[in-house]
Amino acid sequence: MVWGFVTDFFTYETTKSVVVKSWSVGIINRMVQLLIIAYFVGWVFIHEKAYQVTDTGVESSVMTKVKGFGIHQNRVMDVADYVYPPQGAGIFCIMTKLIITENQFQGTCAETVPMYTCKTDEDCKKHFGAILSNGVITGVCLNPNNDSKGQCEIKGWCPVENDSVQIDPMLDVYNFTIFIKNSVRFPLFDVTRGNFPSNMTSKEIKSCTYHPEKSPFCPIFRVGDVLTYTGQDLMSLAKKGGEIGINIQWKCNLDLDIENCVPRYSFTRLDAPFAKNAVSKGYNFRFAKYFKTENGTEFRTLHKAYAIRFDVMVTGNAGKFSTVPTLINLVAAFTSIGLGTVLCDIILLNFLKGADQYKAKKFEEVSEEQIAASLAQSPASQFSLKPGIPSSYDSGAISLANSDHHL
């Protein structure tokens, strides 16, 4: 057994060509090869551009500016009133509704949240350490009218905020405009591009508005149009707030003219999974403006803002022809064409009539003793075929006709 294992290990296998003249197998072979070639040409090389080296590490800078006037609670609101933060970054908010609590001083007062109602001080002491109140719970139950219900006392900014008041949102936001200035750089190729044409004049920029077909490279976006592209209703967003994503996608083929490297815009609502959720619905935040009285006592005006938050996101890649990926994918393509041969061999060896005859023609064992005996019989030749095996005109190939293996 050991000696048999050793002799089997030290053997050599060489390819033997067997030409099978079968329409069915031949058609399958050519169809598989055609599909493989079509895949590599159509998908790998044309669609995926596998002949290029790709740079996905895009470096980006985004600057924004909002324009427009609105009226909220009988006050005219400009950019300084409704845009936060004011730096013009890639993430900014346009406030649509403000609940203002003026003249808050440090002190103690009654809580207004319904969950902090009480009858005795013991009812308030169980809320020690609460984080949902408007201040620190002191443990005192305030019941000024001596009725059955009172409110727990808090220490903090008083009077506390009452955010249950009904305030109409500012619907003028629909006509506000957003100017986006975006520059990208692909460091691998040292290519820098901007999101609007270099030959666009300031007059054209001031007069244009983005449209995906009529004006796809205008950097000014009307808020109402952006909400329309995302399929959102302004009224619901203005009341509760929300988050809108503006995606700038760069896909550049640097084998073509650099002017063809242009951005494509898309819009989506990022908080869509929570739009119909009763918990944490919409988007709001608080900020305060601080002042001092003549005697130096600090007080503030608290703002609870409902806003539409805009996130400007930049993605993309750039590709350029390179010899290395081209050769790698060409080798992969030529190697994959051999899958047709493997498939046809499986069919011939296992599923068609005459499989045993095909196996006998394809696999043949030759020992050194047979070679020596053959050379002794015919010194002028290397190794002769067995009698009766037809030979094709191809070099070293054996031809099997349909009559040989009854396919």
C-alpha cells in the first residue's frame, strides 16, 4: 500500500486533446464561452471600468448660504434669525417655528410638566434626580389654592418653558434658497473640481435655480423644490421639523475630457424611519440668549426651535486607465473562458451516452515499460497510438465522431 502511494505520488499528468464532434456539446461550449466574454466585455470592462485604477478617497469642502425673508409671530425673520449655526457649514438648520420664553431668572418655581403633579411633598421626593423636568426637583409640593392637585417645585431657570402652546409655523421657508459651493479633490490624480462650471458668470448664478433637467449645474436650490424632490409635505415638516439630505455625487472618468467631471444631485429625507413614530418625531433643539440687569443679575430668553435640518453629503470616485488592472482582468477573462471546457467535460463524463468511451479516450495511463517496449518495436517513433484509434489532423489530437460514442 505504501509503495503504491509513493508510485502514484510521483506521476505526471499531461493534457490529451480529444475532439468530440457533437452538435449539442459544441453548442453548449460556445454558448458558455460567449456568455463569459459578454460578461467581461459588457460588465467588467465597460460598466465597471476594470481597466482603470480608482481613487475613492475624495477630499471635499462644502460652504452654504441661505437667502429669504419670512414672517413668524408678527416678526420679520431674516437669515440671522432662522439659520443655525450661522457659519455656513455643510450641516445647517432652517427654523420654522419658535417657542420663546422670555425673562428667565435663576430661582425656584412650579414645574409645568403633567407628570410632576403632586398632593404631598412625598410625591415630589420620589422624582429626585429626574432628567425630564425643567430643573432640579427640590422635593416640595406647591399647592397655592389648597386644592387636590399641585406641582412639584424645581430649582433652575424660572418661569419654566411651556411648549404646549399652539404656534403657527413659518411657511415662507418654501421660497427660501440655498446656495451650495462644493469643491472636491482626488489626491491620487491631483484633480480638483467645483460644483458649477468655471465659465458661469455671477449674473447667471444669481438668476438660475436648480432643475434636474433644465439647469442641472445651478448651485442654488429652492427649499420647496428640494422638499418636492423628496416627496415631503412642507406643513408637516414645518410643524415638527425633520432632516433632509442633499447628496452631491462625483463619478469622474478621467480618460475623457476633464469638463465631463461634473456633480449629480440627489435628495432624500434622512429621518424617514421616524416620520410616523410617536417617539422622537421631527427635529427640534433649544438655545438661549443671555442678558444682565443694571445691578448685574443675569437673565435669559429661551428659544425652543423646530427646524428643517439639511445635511450636504459628498461622495464619489475617479478612475483613469492603468496597465496593471487591465492585464489582471484580461488574464482573468482568458482563464474564465476555460469554464466552458470544464462544463462540457462534466456533461460528457456523466450525462451523455458514450461517457465510458469518452473516459477511455480522454484518460490513458502510460508507464515507462510501455514507452520502452514501444521504442523497441519502432525506434524511429516516440509512442504510437493503439490500433484502431482514429487520429485527427490536429497535432496530437484524437477525434471522436458521433458514431464512436453514440451521442
